[in-house]
Amino acid sequence: MSDIIQLLPDAVANQIAAGEVVQRPASAVKELIENSIDAGADKIMLIIKDAGKSLIQVIDNGCGMSATDARLCFERHATSKIRKADDLFSIRSMGFRGEALASIAAIAQVELKTRKTEEELGTVINIEGSKIVSQAPDALPIGTSIAIKNLFYNIPARRNFLKSNAVEMRHIIDEFQRIALANPNLFFSLHSDGNELFHLPAETLKQRIVHLFGNNYNQRLVPVEEDTTIINIDGFIGKPEYAKKTRGEQFFFVNKRFVKDPYLNHAVMNAYEEILPAETYPLYVLFIDIDPSKIDINVHPTKTEIKYEDDKAIYAIIRSAVKRSLGRYNITPTLDFNQETSFSNLISDKPLDEIQVPTISFNPNFNPFEDVKSNSSISRSSAYIAGLEKKTETPKNWDSLYKITEQQEAEQLELIPQSNNTSQHQVSSGTAKQFFQLHNRFIVSQIHSGFMLIDQQAAHERILFEHYMDQLTTNQGLSQQSLFPQTVELSVSDFAIMEDLLPEIHALGFQLRPFGKTTYIVDGIPADLGNGLDETKILEQLLEDFKSNNNELKLSKRESLARSLAKSAAITSGTTLDNQEMAELIDKLFATESPSISIHGRPSIITITLQELLERFNKN
């Protein structure tokens, strides 16, 4: 029997390695910029075309390479960072594996231009699919320029798995931001399809954060600094009130290398315990400086995972440092009797005989169970429930829940005041029934088998969700012009997301137009949103929910936007409704496709039968 084991050709081995190292255009961006940093560059320019599918180019002013090094750098496991195995435990550079350029050259068309400081001429090399097409000397500036063209051109199946340009560009921006945060002392710029998205001069870390995420972040940052014998920590954390519902602004850097570590993230979240709004995530940009011999970074080809020698001690130090910073800058809730004015107001300087005892008046005939109509709290709910443009017929079979005797129905009709020339025959079945609110949160409705408890907020969210899904399908959302157009300033990453969502945003009734690089002007909002809502907050919430739903629930763009807008526009717990509004809400709920399930997957209706009630009382 012949031998069956054989060595793979280098080109095949490089394509296999490329599957781990270069997963998408953002992976190539990360590897190229890190090489520029290791080369000692202080000015790095990134140029992107077609979200990296057509071109990824990195230009730096680093040390450059000789003609021999320029050719050798594309060989597998060729690196200038380490010489022996012991060097793995003293790594300070970004790269060391020697796989990135070889992997990239195996799946793209690469042009390398480089020149060392002491040499008069540089070297130009062209490679396609791991094969060197040409190499020639040329007059070049000092430094290195690498252009990656047609990524995955020879692996069409892998190229087909790439997402839309907006999604891939968002990943590129994420990688760019991480590297820019880790190196605020270096100049970075990012150009996409001829537009300059970032122009970051060398600056302090706080200035870099503000330039990357927006001027409004300047007031959100709290400094963190802690020096110990195990690790040194410095950076910034965000104030709890600015925490977001989506992850994405959490950055850990170990020896200037971005890492993903759920264990250390838990340490930060533990420090925010009891002061953070539910299901929100604070901003933090934390740098950990540690002896390289105490960690192992050779865990994964992407080098975003690290093993620590004493992870429990590091956890305790991070938690303590963040907690101390929150307390030092008066972020955690405190009770200061010297500053709290409400206590001083209770103390009077008058003599005891001059103090008058307050009198209390009350209405002895007040009946809390009397049906009193609220005039202030229902205006918003009326606009939302009655103002829906979609008119659906209530299913005929749902009303069978209300099968009562003719005598009971007659008694209910007699109780309804016949004012404004309204006859008994004009009173609909919805208004004839009596509904009750429980704690301004639940609607109680009697049915023939018992009663129903309806969560009014969940019910309204379900109604609005299906209403907005219909608008997105038919593209017929009505818009209301704003008297004073508002401006919404977004981060570069969020601006790219909004650009991708614009067709759906417009279909819902929003009128947006770009104004500058990262700003939109809001000229109109959906007509059925009513007044009193902040357009900026609604759009920001749409983006946050979209990112959260896309990462965790994998919802489509339409489902995510309809769900988010329904949450923002629905009546909330604590809103008072009158009998007619409750009847309209229930009618519209049972006209939806899934009346008993909320948009969050939880029940919106609970039915309790008379038999269940009787059993409960019999047990007592």
C-alpha cells in the first residue's frame, strides 16, 4: 500500500492560514497597521475602496525594508519580531507570528512599495496568489506602502460570504478605532471612497477619545489610574448615566494590544454594580501594563486572547481601581448632610411658640373606586391609539370571549348615559363593556369564563410593531414636518449604519438629509408619533437597538426598526386610560397576528378562569 501522507504546497498552506488570520477586510487592515506601528512609523494613512473589497492600502513613514526583506516578508513564518522560543515571553511588538503577509498574499493581489532611510532607491514587488509577478527598484519616499487589491479574488466562495459594504466598513472602522485608541501619540487618517472619515493628530488619550466618538464625550469621561506591583492601570471610564444598551465602547488594552476578555469585563461591571441602569453597558478605555513574562499572547492567530499568570489578582485590582475612581469623582450615590439642602429646609429658626401646626383637609366623600376621567395623562395615549393610520377589522371570533347573558348586557347598556342623541343601537360592543385599570399598568376585562389581564404597554407595542412592519412593507409611512429642523450628530461608525438604514428610516416617515461628515438634519418625523418626543433620542435609540438586535437576536433591519420604534412610541406603565381608550386598545390588539405574545416574546395577556378562582378560595 502506497503512502498517503504528503506535505501541502506552500500556496495551499497559506490559504488555509488565511482562513484564520484574514476573516474579512477588517482583519487585513488590523495586520497592516500593526506592522506599520512595529516599523516605528508615527504617521499612518489608511485608504479604503468598496469597503476593502477593491482596495486596502496602508502608507507609513516607518523604517522601510531592503530588497531582500521585501521579498522575504511574504514567506510563511518570516518575521523580524522574534528569534527564538524564549522571545515569546518578552513580546512588546504587535506582530510576531509571521503569518499575516503570507496569508494576505495568498488570497489577494498585493503591491508593496518600500524604502529604507539609508538607501537611495526603494523596491516595488507585485504578488498574486502567493506568486511574485514582478520586482523592480524605484524612486520612493521613506517608509512602506502596501496595497491589497481584490481580496479573496481566487476564493469566490469566501468572497460571497462577505456582508454588505456598510457592515464591512463598520468592522474596518472598529479595528481602526481600536488601534488609534491604543496609540494616541501617532497620527492616523482614514479615507474611504475619496472621503476622509478620520484625521487624528498625535494627542492625549482623552483628546483621541473625543475625536473618535464625538465632542459630547468630553463630559462623560472619568479618569482611572492605579499602580501596583502586579499591573499598572490607566485610562478612562464613562459615567453611569451615559451607559448604552449595546456593547461596543468597551476597550481593554494589555501592553497596548486590544484584547477581548469577558473575565476582566466582569470586573468592571462588578464595580458599577447598583449604579448602572438595567441592561446597559458603560464606556471604558483601560490600559493594563504588565510584565510580558506573566502573560501568554500566543493563544489565537488574531492575538485578541491572552492568558494571565494571576488572573484573580488582576480581576480584584481592576474592580478596585474602577470603584475607587467612581467614588473619587462623586459618581457613586452618596449622602452628604453638609451639602444636602432638603434637610436644612426642615429646620426652622423661629421660636417654638411661633411655629404654626399645619392643617390638613380632606374630602370624606371621596370614593377611590369611582370612575373618574383623567384629562392630562391620556392625551398622548389617545394620539397613539386612535391616530393609527392602519384600520383593521377586528376578528369576529375574539368577541366570543365576552359571551354574557342578555340580561347582563341590557343592564350594562342601561348604565351608559345616552347623551348627544346617542341611542342604544349606536353603542358598539367595545364601549358597552366595562374595563378597569390595575395600578395604571394592566387592563382587567371580564370574559364569560373568568377575566383577562392585559399588559397595556406590551399590547400597544404589539399593535405598533405590526403597524410599522406594514409601513415598511408598503413604503407608505406618513411624515409630519418639523417646525424647527433638528440636527443629529453621530459617530463615524453610527453614521455609516444610519446611511445603510436610510431607505427603511424614510419608509417609516422620518425625513433625514446628511449635513457634513457625521451629521443628519431631521426635517420630519412619523405623523403618528405625536408631539413631545425628542427626535434625536428616538433616532439614537433606533441605532442602539439595531446594533443590539443585530448582534444578539439577529433580526432583520425591518424587524429591528419596527420593534425599536414601537418601544419608543408605545404608552408606558403608569399611563391612565379611560374606558373608550381601553376598548380601542383591546380591539386593535386582537386584530393583530399575535395578540397574546409581546414583541419581546413574553405573554401580553393572562387569562384566569372562574374555576381557578374558586379553587384558590376553597384552599384558603
